[in-house]
Amino acid sequence: MQFTVVTIFPEFFDSFLSCGLMAKAVEAGVVAVSRVNPRDFATDRHHTVDDRPYGGGPGMVMGLPSMTAALRSLPRPGKICMLSPAGRPLDQRMAAELAGEEAVTLLCGRYEGIDARLFDLFDITPVSVGDFVLSGGESAAACLMEAVARLVPGFMGKDASADEESFSAGLLEYPHFTRPEVFEGLPVPPVLLGGNHATIAAWRRQRALETTLARRPDLFDTTPLSPDDAAFLRAAPRTRPGRNLHLGLVHGPVLLKDGSVGTVSLTNLDVHDIARVSRTYGLGGFEVVSPLRDQLTLAGRIVDHWCTGPGSRSNPDRAEALSLVRLHESLDAALAAVSADHGCPAALIATSAKGPATLSFAAARELIAARPALLVLGTGHGLADAVLARADGVLPAIRPFSDYNHLSVRAAAGILTDRLLGDAM
Amino acid sequence: MQFTVVTIFPEFFDSFLSCGLMAKAVEAGVVAVSRVNPRDFATDRHHTVDDRPYGGGPGMVMGLPSMTAALRSLPRPGKICMLSPAGRPLDQRMAAELAGEEAVTLLCGRYEGIDARLFDLFDITPVSVGDFVLSGGESAAACLMEAVARLVPGFMGKDASADEESFSAGLLEYPHFTRPEVFEGLPVPPVLLGGNHATIAAWRRQRALETTLARRPDLFDTTPLSPDDAAFLRAAPRTRPGRNLHLGLVHGPVLLKDGSVGTVSLTNLDVHDIARVSRTYGLGGFEVVSPLRDQLTLAGRIVDHWCTGPGSRSNPDRAEALSLVRLHESLDAALAAVSADHGCPAALIATSAKGPATLSFAAARELIAARPALLVLGTGHGLADAVLARADGVLPAIRPFSDYNHLSVRAAAGILTDRLLGDAM
């Protein structure tokens, strides 16, 4: 296949193209790489390709005249991609798609960027190699070319080699070992020395599953898993950040319909649904808070019915969930109980459909990986301002850009827990 | 700062280090890059660094003796990172962390990988530049060095330039324009020519918000947004894939407690909660299916009470949600109604806590971006096998590796919808 790189630093690629497998692929004619410098198409004496941005600001912007002339000079541009942090992230699937093209042109921006009207003049796909900023697109273009080229038939000596690597099977790679058999006291895992291919394949699959579970559980979303895989993962030991998280359902102080602060009565299904979420996600507990003694008595009777009474016999699953429920007269009592469970002070995370948020979901995930936390939801029309004010952090609204944010507290508890813990942990 | 690259292709970096801003940074002493070749530490006549993997399989593995000798020869290794697709993904925050180190050593693997015992001998952080596979770590190491080096004080002429770029503010970059003012009939946006700095800053912020909303809404999770930003995003026109998605709540045929197939009765709160999810996520509709005529009559009375009866006056928000409810005697009738709404056949997506899954969440997101779909959930103990069998796809269990999967259908509807649509769309 044909790559054309449009760059003001064509020499950047000299050594990239002259060593390792890339050099061999070029030599073998598997891929061809040509380079075009927009500077050669500049018409002024200084071969200027950049200029100051309209509207001011730091840095320089690559202009249209030399860039369009460079692109129009290409006899066979094929699919045009621009390396840009604002692009679609490069992944193995995109690499495979590009490997199926006959020709791919890569635009490498420099300075602050390229005049945006270029996108009106050409059909350009912005591609990113990751959420980081480079000085120009050249290093990213090298990654893209290498990732794509190695999927072009004939690139590698053995085609099997490309297939067994990370992401090809949707999992991170299993660990490799080579001679010596013992190095500084560290032996190779005995299973690899046994010569039983089925056992070795199973061992490698399990190590790949383990590594993926520990580092990139998000990959399981798109990875086909066998029943054996699923059984292994269910039994695999792992850190369970869910243990650090307790859900709290606050019935007072909360906002009432008229905007005043007060207490609302308990809803049976809230207790059931949030207990089931707590059990399904392996949470540390579910704390129900009401300042009204008779409401706590009612909640206690519901819990007893399902945990030790007739309900426990007709539906043992429900007993398992409701046994996570604890009843508290105040938020302080709930926080104290969670702190006592873990032997260290629990953070208070609040939720609000109105904002402003002070804790992103990403930051909340880090928090609960490190220490216990009580995530409180308000019944009625949400938590009172006093609760938001004392919280260590307030999560964003679940749908910050929606004009309608009236989820039930049952659905909100499930969605928030899922955003914090996901499917695998 | 000091970079040391451990690589069997030291010449790979020759031109990377001799052009552009990286060359200037090296020349100015802002960064220093040394290269170490494990081959120089091999003790055999052929300078062998690789060997066949224990347990068999394609490709070669870099061995421990030369690699450990190379690492131990470094006077000041600093933080050791290995470029690997199995590593923590490089992002701007990691780049900033590494820019604060005095020394960073980058291990570039080749062949299938490096003998895994190396991780027992040294404190090594695996770092990935993206979910794609390279032949070796060199191109990735170039990206990492460039991303890190440009954050080291003194790297760029103007420090402001580094700050204004993508991800520095947590958003994708706004578009840039430079001379000529009109190119092939395309004008620069007039606001940029006006010279009003506040207006220009606001315009650029809004373009950055728009681009981020369209391409990377996930970035909003960690981006601080002002009330103006949020107001702009709420009003921004955008594709709403939620319009293509309808939730379906099936009361029969479903699994009963004893494993047989039958019909369960309607629960008032199911209708309310799932209607509220449907409205909050901007779905196309909420289809309630029951083969029992009197159950549909009951559901109709509930809906009427809240949509047109007394409930609509006391709680207009609820009317907005429940107006999305439609009642059907069969799944076929529900599918026909959804297809008729959109003028093309709707896909049937089923859910099951038991599996096996045939449609990943990622694939389901692509499906509903392209065509209408009815996502059905079963009451009772889940959808009957006949429904799973006729579905175009079955989503994975919400918690596939949990030993307990007994969420309420209300919580499950919220979680599944959130996984498919997220917070911004």
C-alpha cells in the first residue's frame, strides 16, 4: 500500500523508514512511503507555510495556499487522515480498516494547527493516537504507519505472529518467558515447560484474562468470552473498590416540593431496589437515614421480614440484598458507622441534579479506590443545601445537558453506582 | 530532564532528535536523550538478545541477561517505563507527571515482548500510547518523549502556547484561521476579524465545547464547566441517538420463579421509573407489553391519570415522562409501532442476566446510532428464551463477573440506557 506523508519535516521519517521491520517492508515493496513538503509549494521567497491566527492568541497556524497545493499535487491521495488530538482515537480496528486501503495520506500539522477551512476543501478524517499533545503530527504518523503497515499481508515473516498479540483477541497479552529457565532465582512457570499444549493455552488465556481484568476491564465490553473465561473471571481474586463504597438514602433533611427543607416518608421499593444494587455491585453497605423514629421502625420491620421472617424463606436472594441495609437517625450517625466499619474516616459524596459539581466521576473513582466513602442520594426533591455544603464532593448531574432531570432515586442509585464501578470490578 | 531509551534500534531516534522543536530542546539543554542498546550487553558472539518462548508459539522473546545488564549499567535510570499495549494509557496528566521527573528510562520491546520476570527484578511501569499494536516500542517512545518534553519548562518559545492546546483545558481545540481572509470563496468567521477579545474568547470556547460534544463527550466528565458552558451545551443542536432507542418492558412471555414461561402482572412503579429514564435520556418511546387485556387497561388508567387526569396538574414533570408510554398486546405489535415511527424496521435488542451475550455495548451504540431499536427487558425472572432467540442481539449481563445479578428491572433499565447513551448525548 501507498502512504503519503504531508509534513514540513520530511527528514523526520528518515531513520523510522530505515530500521527494523518497517525498513524491511519498504524494501520488500509491501508498503511504499512518499513524503511531500508543503514548503515546496509556498510561493514567497522565504517558503512561508504559517502565519498568525485571526483573532489573536499564541503560536502560528499553517495556511491554506501551500497545504492545498501540496494535497492537489498528489497523483493518488487515497484516504486523507490528519493527525490531531481532536480526532477519532486510533485503535486496532481502525488500523485494520486503513490496512485495507490502497493509499493513505497523512497530514502532519505543526504550530497551533492548520487553517480549519482545509476541512471544507478536502474530505479529511482527523485521527488521534491518544489524549496527549504533541508538537506536531509526525510521531503520531509514525505510530499510525507502523500499526497499519504490520497488518498489510506480507509485512511480517509469520502471519501468526500478528494474530496472537494484544488486542487481536481483545485481551491484553499473556506474559512471555525465554531462557534461562532460572534467572537470579526466578523460575519460568512450570506449566510452560511441560509440553502440554492444551494446558499451556489455557494457562496463557487465564493470564491474559487476569491482566485485562486488572488493567483494562473496559476491554471486556467488546471481547467474546467463553463460558470457561467467564467462570474463571468470576472466581478470580481482585481488588473490589465496591467494598469501599456505601450508598446512603437520605429522607431528611431533603428539599420538598415547595423548595423548603423537611423530611419525606420511606418508600418500600427504594429500600429493596437500592439494596439489590448494593449487593449486585458488591458495596460495603446501604445506609438508610431518617430523623423520624417511626419511619426507622417501619424500615426495620421491612428488613426483618425479608432477612429473618417469612420473606427470607420465599426469596433468599432478597435476604442477601436487604441484609446490607442499616438504619440511622442522622447523616452523622451513618458516616460514623461507615468510618467504624473501615477503621478510618469515610468521605461524604453528595449527588445533585442541579449542580454545581465539585467532584468528577473519574476523581470519585480514584477516591473510592483509596478510602471508604458514603455516596448519599436525597429522596423528595433532592438533598438539602446543608448536606451539599458539608460534602467532600458533589458529583455532576447524571444528564447535565438534558432539559429534563427527573430520574427516580432508584434508577439514579443504579446509574451512579454503575458509573463508579462499571461491570467488572 | 534526562531520557534514556533502551532499544535494539538506537538509530531509530536519529532523525526524531535532529529536527523540529525536539532538536532545539536538546540543543538548548532542556532535555537530554541517551540511548542504550541491550545488544551491547549480550555476551555471546552473535550479540543475541532474543530467544524462543517457553511453551511454544510464534515469534521471539527478549531475554533477561542482556536487558538486566543494560538497565544496571545506567548511572541514573530514574522512573522506568516500558512501552506496551498492556500498559496504562498515556494521557496529558501522565505526561505532566513524567515532566516532573529528573530522569525517565524508556524500555522498547521488540519481537513478541520481553521476558516477564523483568518486572520482578525492576520497578517498571508499563505505558501504552493507544489500543493498537506496534512492532516495537520505538514509535511509542517517540510520542511519549515529545509529549513529555514539551511540558518541561523552557521547551517552547512561549509558555502560553503549551497551555492553550487541546486537553490543557480538558476540551478539544477550537478551530484556527489565518490569512488569506477569503480563500477559494471561504471566509474567515467574521467574529475573529472584529478585535473584540471577550467576544473572540467566548466564540472559541463555544467551538471547543461543540467539537468536544460531537467527538469526545467523554471528556466532559473531567472538564470543569462554567454555568455559561453548561447553558450553551444544553441548547446546542446535536444528533441525539437516544431518539432511535425505545425501551420495552415485557410482562409476557417471561420466565417465572419455577423456570416455566408465563405472564406477570404490571407494577405501577416500573411504568413510572422507566418512563422517567426514557424522558431523561431523550428516548424515542417506552413500550409496555402485556398479553393480558385487563393489565393493559390498568396501565392505561395509570398513564391517563398522570397525563391528562389529576396527576398531570399536580406533577407536570411526570406527565411529560408518562406521555412516552405506549401499550402493546405483543412484542410484534411493539416492534411494528417502533418501526412505523421511524419508517424503517427496528432492531430488537434483548437483555439477560444469564447470557450468552451476542452484542457488545459498543456494537449496540453503533447500532442505535444507525437505526431504530427496541431494547426489551423482562419482568419476572427475565425474558423467555423465545424472545432471546428472535432478538437481533443480546446484551451482556450488567455485572458478568458478579456472583449476584438480581437488579430490579427499574434499576437495570436506567443502567443499560446510561451505558448506551452516557451523560452528554
